[in-house]
Amino acid sequence: MNKQIKNIVFLIIGLIVIHFISESFYKRFDLTADQRYTLSETTKDIVDNINNTLFITVYLEGDFPSEFKRLQLETRQYLEELAAENSNININFEVPDNQREDLIKRGMMPSQLTVEEEGKLSEAIIFPWAEITYGKKSTIVSLLPNAIVASQEEQLQKAIENLEYSFSNAINSITQKKQKSVAIITGNGELQDIYQYSFLSEVAKKYRLAKFTLDSVASNPKQTLQDLTGLDLAIIAKPTQKFTEVEKFTLDQFITNGGKTLWMIDNVQADQDSLFTGGKMLAYPRDLNLTDLLFTYGVRINTTLIKDLYSAQIPLATGKVGNQTQFQNLDWFFHPLVGGNPNHPITKNVSPVRLQFANQLDTLKNNIKKTPLLVSSLLTQKVGTPTFIELQSIAEEVIETDYKSGNQLFAVLLEGDFNSAYKNRIKPFESSLFKAQANNNKMVIIADGDVGKNQILKGKPYDLSRDKWTNQSFGNKDFLLNTVDYLLDDSGLINLRNKTLQIRMLDKQKAFQERRFWQFLNLVLPLILLIGFGFLFNYLRKRKYR
């Protein structure tokens, strides 16, 4: 009896000790083959900097398709990893049914899904969003990518792959104490603010925007250069006026002093609005005086226009019914829909990007690393300029043999030690900031000035990722925002977009065909075995004690 009491006492003491050890030391083990629940060092650094309570509210709770219950589970497990890393993170899952209107007003648009259950199709509405609050700041996180996918299973896989980047990026943005600065270059006929609003309003949520005019170089070039070098990134969006040598030298020295640049350049004068107005327009080369500057960095923007059979649509009047004009959306080959590089974080999982009267890029041999970002389809045709472009050409029969120019490059990422275009030339003005070479800098050059231009609807800017007439969706906004993030990212955060996971999905057709077998195996067979075991046990017991 004493021995039993002693064993019970030792057991109780052992349990208490184990409890205290488990309270003091906490460890989760990731046994998945692709280490999907293992946080990257970048994410750990971001999460470790959270000093106050950070609330994450996820609106993936309730009754929705089984595939998206998987997304709910993966999101919950990933966020639990974040909370295990930092106890200041507070997680909450909510049912959005009673607050749908409020969520929509805050920018969280619902997704409509096609649900297949027992061979029947139905529609379901879900809110694949999360909201992060840190002090007085808040931001939203989309849990579903906008990429064009073949199935909901593929969409789910991309969503799960993107979880770490989406949350890490949002947390990093909301907890940053010092924002990097972005200069919007003006003074050379660049796009007006209202046409860049959709893109720049998103940039302003993470970075500090500053309008910067190059006009001041005419009166005070040294001060202008000094002011510009204090900024981190310069965006040059569709300039239409020639750059002077003083302005070019200022941009060149901004680059050699470490400034990042995003160029959106039209080397041909061709505008969609003037074409709609007259039905015909003259497209001709535009001299911006930037050729030698970009040539030094390793790129040449040609003055040819590219037609692509894989293109966006435009609405055209095709007749009348009574007094009502009938419109039809037709493919317009001067608006290529271009694909992104699937192996680069800027363009991975990004929907095709719509370009308008785009030019073709050539890359030149030098010591700069060049990564193609946007490339056309194989079915392209080069159109030399000057040339007349008529709307009625949209009705012409397509001869595929005319479209054999192959893939055309429209956007390229340059990384490396850029030489100054004025290294062995007379400088427009002397400056103590002059550098002959940049150290490990990067820039992106896009051969289309309209890639970031949003439409106007009732006097207000329309979403860049959608066409107001055809309702087509494009990846322009995601592409540009990823580009800005990549150029300004020093921590490697953007590289999390390259994360690849293997999600094993259920074969719905096979499951539906074999459902009776699996229902029997999982429900009926265990009961039969249990009853059989009961009879056998009772029989053996009676036999033993008879």
C-alpha cells in the first residue's frame, strides 16, 4: 500500500515538473516535406520587431466550399506560427455575414465561387480577407491571388503559397517607423496625377510620396541634384517632352548615387483617345533625348509598335437597334496582353498585363544583369513608324503568317554597377556629388508609358486593374506595386513571393464516382467490425467460464 502511495506521489510530482517545463519552453516541429510552416529568416526579423499588440482578424469563418476550408486551415496554422514567434500577435477568425457592407466599404470585396458537390454546381460568396491593426494603423490583406488560373484548386495552391509574403509584407508595412521616399518626376509632360491615382494611392500606403520637378535644374542644378539624391526611388511615367542635358545629368547622378528608378517610356506618339475621336491617327517616333542615357545602362527602346494576336479588347459601335447604339468588345492587336516572368518575384502569379501601343526593347551587352519581366506571345508583328493607324483595321481578316516576329521584350529589370553616361564626357555642370559608377543598383524599364495609366469614370479615377468598358481584369497594378517593392526592398521580403508548395488536392470526379465505396468503408465497415468483435468477445468469454 505504501509503495502504491509513493508511486502516485512521484507521478503527481513528475506531471507538475513536466507542466512547468512545457510552460517555460515551447517548440513546434514542422514535419511537412516542403517545410510550409517554417518561417523564413526575413519573416522572423519582421515579427520580432513587433513591440505592441498586433491584431489580425481573418474573415474566413463560416460555411463555404471544402477547398476553402483548406485555405482557412492553412491560414490558421500559419498565423499560429507567427503568434508562437511573438506573443504580441493576437489572432481572431470572424464570420463576415453581419458586416458585409462595412467590409466592402473598407475595400474587402467578396469573391464568388462555383461549388461542385455531389455532381451539382452552385454559387457561394466568401470574403477572403484579413485585417491587421497595430496601434492607430490598419491595413487589409487579400488571401486570394488575382492571377488567371485554370481551376479553383490552382487558385487555392497559389493562395497558400502567397500566405507568408502577404502577411509579412503587410506587417512590415504597418510596423515600419521610417518610410522610404518615392519621387514622382514632373516637368517633362509626364502623366497627370489623376491618371496615376490608382497606382500611386497604393504606393502611398507604404512609402512617402514626393512630387519632384526637374524644371528647377535650369536655375539651381546643384541644389536640385542634392535634393533628388535624398530620395530613394524616382518614377518617370510617360514623359512627352524632350529632356535637356542638365536634366539627364541630374537623373544619371541620382542613379550613380544609389537611387532606384522606374521608367515607363513611350518612344512613339500614339494615343487611344485621339484614335477614338477621329477613327484614324498618325503614330510617329517621339524624341525624348533619352537614347544615349538608357544605352549606357544597357537598353534601347525602339520606335516600332508591336501588334500581338493575344491582346486586350476595346468596345466599338457595331450597329443600331432602334435608337440604341450596339457595342461589341473586339480584340485590338495594338493592346498586347503580355505575360510575366514566372520565375521572378515581381511577376510570379501576376495576371497578364495590358500594354497600349507599346514599343519593343533591345538589351545590349555590358556588365549589367538583365532579367526579362514582360514578354509578348509568339504571334506578333512589328509595325514601323511613322504610320497611320485606323480603327476600321480591326475588322480586317487576320492572316497568321503575318504574325511571326516571335516573342518581344517590353519590360526588363537591370541590376549591377551602372556606369555614368557622363563618365568620359563634358558634364553640364560641376557637382561634388558626381560619381562615375553606381554600386549594386537596380532599375526597371518598361517600353510603354500607359502601363500605369488608369481610366477616368465620371470625373474620378478608375481602378487600374480593370477596364471600365469591357470589364476585363489585368495585372498592371500588381505588377507595378511589386516592381516598387522589389526596387526598394533591402531585406529580401519580396523574394517570399517565389515560395512554392505542393498542395495535394482531392480528385472530385473520382471521389464522386467512388463515394458509395468510401462511405461504406468509413461508416458501415467499422460498425460491422465492432459488432463482430462484440459477438466474438462474448462467445469466447462464455466458452471460457462455462
